[in-house]
Amino acid sequence: SMGKSYGSRTRAQVVGDQVGSLTTSLSQNPNLDMRYSVVTFSSGIVNQLYYKDAATKKYWTRDVSAIKEAATVAKPTGGTNYEAGLNVGRTLLQDARPDAQKYVIFLSDGVPTYHYNNAGETKGGGSEMTDADKENAYTAAGKISNVNGFFSIRVGNESDADSILQGLCENAHSGSTGSAAENFKNYAAENSSALETVFNQIKGSITQI
């Protein structure tokens, strides 16, 4: 869980710090006009009957402090529904400026363990991944189109998630075939220093384009 520790702090706190550093650095670049948004996904985080596993935590903004706050999940709990997070993220991307370059950074601490059925009800393995948990996530990633990059980060030590996350990146690239394949890749960050390195690599990819 993102509530587990990275040293003396939770993974969620460290992620918030790194998101803050990344967005601050990008916003200080005079050649870039950056806006950011944050989506949170976890089983049952929205108080409604259907499609309740993800929400926009912060809509498009230039306010980097608000983005850092939104990315620092206070008490991360629940199962993992990749599909839910990707669906909300796709909606946000559709609201983005049409001429903007668009990048997704998708973070998870493990494999998907939930998905939506056709009625929007949460189903799945709960504590382990089912085929539908994975396939629905891949389908949702494939619906993300016209982005310049999709970077996933595996936070923590569940290395079995790496191949699933790389699959997300590749499915996202299928809808953005004009974009460079090297900007659709998964990174592993088993500790806080590795996470810092990953965010710096992603920043380099974004500012090169």
C-alpha cells in the first residue's frame, strides 16, 4: 500500500514531495507553460454506487503547491483499480488545451486487483489480480490518445507489477503512434532515492521534446 514506509516516511508523502519538485522545476522553465492535474484511484474512494474507485483530486492548474498537496494521499487504503484511474485521467486529457503537449505519470504500488463490470460495479480479485483486472486496465490505457508520453512508476517492491505497468504504457502508445515509443515506459522505484532518480529522468524526457 502507498501507506507503507519509504524509510521514516510513507510512500505517499515521498511521492508528494517528488511531484512537488518536478512541477516546481518544470514551471520555472521559461520555455514551458505547464498545467497539471491529479487523479487518485483506490477502491471505494468516491461515495456513490457506481464508478466509485477514482476521482479528480485537482483539476488543471498552474498552482504547483496545490498539485503537491493533491498528490500526497493522506491515508491511502483499499484495492487497486487501474481502469478507474485511467478512465478519469482520459476525461481530464480531453479537457486539456488542444495544442498542448500532454504527458501522463501513472503511479502504483502493485498490480491491479479490481475492475469495473459493464454496469460500473467494482469487481475483481481484491487481494490478487484477475485476468479481467488486467485486461480492463489495458483497454482503458488503449483509449488514451494523442499524448506525447505515458510514464508509469512502480512504487515499492512488488516487482510483479512491472510487466503489467509496461503493458499499460504500450497500450497507451497504441493510441499515440506519432509519439516516440521511448516516452511510453515503466520505471521501478523501490526506495525514495530511486523515486527521485525516476522523476528526474521523466523531467528530462519532458523537457527534451
